Amino acid sequence: MFDKQQPPSYNGEVNYIQERKQSIPQQEPVYFQHAPKGWTIVINNRFWTGGYWIFVSEDACEKYDAFKKKKNDANVMDLQRQGIGIPLLKIVLPLNPMSSKFMTIERFLPSSQGAFDADVNNYDYCVVKKYSHMGYNTYIFEFTPDPKAPQLNFQVFMFSHSTLPISDYIFRGERYRWIDESYADRFNTLYQVIFGFKHTMLTPDQPSLCDSWDGKHNKLDNKKSNPYLSSYFKTKLNSRSRFPKPEYYGHSCSAILGEADSYSSRGYAELKTADTYSGDSNKNYESTLSVNEDALVLTCIATVLKREKDIEQEKRRQQQRRLRSGANNNFLISMGV
């Protein structure tokens, strides 16, 4: 089902795009080498304007950079109307850090007339709100598939455990889970990836944080028996609680999220997700029009996980800077300066 031909790069069809610099091919990090086949979404870190830009592939990101130089070229406009060489999503972070709004996700659409304009050809696709509770965080994703059809709007609630490496949610009646493997023993020996998550569908007999959800509110019902909500303080004090266990996983992995470390110079996080609904061998995965609603929802949720990892990383950097500053001050004091 997934044996699809590689889509054409289109680089040869636009004569002004400079040939890419010749370099030694980068080897795919081991963490991604057994990823499901479908899209390789990139969450781009190069656009540090307060959020992220998301593309259907690294190639799409490079095309977008090149196309901006000749956006009125007839060939460029034709390709971009097919969803090729344009961004998929953009993440806008709130100005007020105390707001419950965690991020706004804008979706880009091809221009039906004229050149593609990132400031015009977009709309607010998803608003994410975050609520913190003892033992877990709740994220509410408010989706707007079509701004002209509000009856299609829907919500997804995700519950992320504060200590255990699981984030659970329900979509289309199925229970799903993202498992944070960043603390796994094998993961730490790779020295290639800053963080990594696996996505899985839970089987009916597996417990989930969603089992304690009433289907409406952002707070879980602590009165309902749930192995993940009991003994919170004991779990928090256990140094191995963050390590993934075999019982956390469902029957298959449908997506992998990770970000290669700075030494690889890849510059972005990758979300490799399967296209479970398409049997079309001619489907062009380089077009934003190929991305179905399930993949869009998965991408939005994965971006929240990445954002939380970036926040953790920044806190660690700040702590390291404070420790270095304190050490330097102590040294100066000892020297009588």
C-alpha cells in the first residue's frame, strides 16, 4: 500500500532555481530509519519569529525559499496553486505567557488567483489552550476545517501526564497515545536526536488517561479508577517513571516525531506519519493538498509536544547559564576581585 514512487522535485522545471550545493549526503538518524511511510512533515526552526513554520517536506521548504524570489513567475504560480512549494502551517505564540492560549495554528491555502501571499492565503485553523492540573496537563485543540462552515468545527482533548511519558487523546472514537522516548536507555545512546516520540493506537484493554474523562471538561475525574492517576507522589519520586514501558504501546506505530541534535545541522523537527487512508500510488506528497484532516490533526498535536520540549530545553539552558555565572562570580570573589 505504501510502495509509492518518489514525487518529482520540480527543480528542473523552474529555470532560475539555483542548483543545490553539492555536499556529503546526511545519513538519516537511526531513530527515523524504521518510520512509517507517508509524509515527512518538517517543523522548521529557521523561522525564529516567535513560532514555527511547517512544511510537507524539506524539499517544499527549500522551494518556498526559492519561489519567493520569483513569486510572479507563471511556472511558480502554477506549482504553488497545486500546493507545491508553499508552507502548510504556521505557529503563532501568545504575547501573554500567562494566557491559557498556548498557540494559534494558521493554515495556508493555495492562491486561486495571482501569486501566493503568506500574509493573505491563510486562516486560523486551530487554537490550542492549555490547563495545568496536579499530575497532568490538558490541551484543548479547537479546529476550524472551513471558516465558511462553522458546523464542521470540532475539538480534541489531549491529556499529558506530568511524570509518565504518555500523552493520550481520542479522535474519531479511537484512543491514541504519544509516548515520549527521550529518556529511554537506548535513546540516550544514539547521540543523534534531542527528543523523540512514538505514536500508537491503544487496544481496547489498555488503560488510558482518557478513561477518566467525562467527554466535556478539561479536568479528569479522580474518582474513577485509573492506574496512571493513582500514587502521584510515589510516581513523581521514582527516578525511572519517565522511562517508557512496553505496556504503554499499542499494536503498531503510526508516526514518529523527533528533532536531530545541533551537530547534524538538520535545523528542524521531523514528523514521519503514515498515510493510512490512501491507496493512490500517484499521490504527490510534496503538495499541501495531499494532507488529509487526520494528518493535519496529528501534526498540530505533534507541534504542541515539540513546543513543550523546546520550553524544557530553554529552561535547562537558563539554569546552565545561571550555574556558570555563579561559578564565575565565586571564582572572582576567591581572587579578591
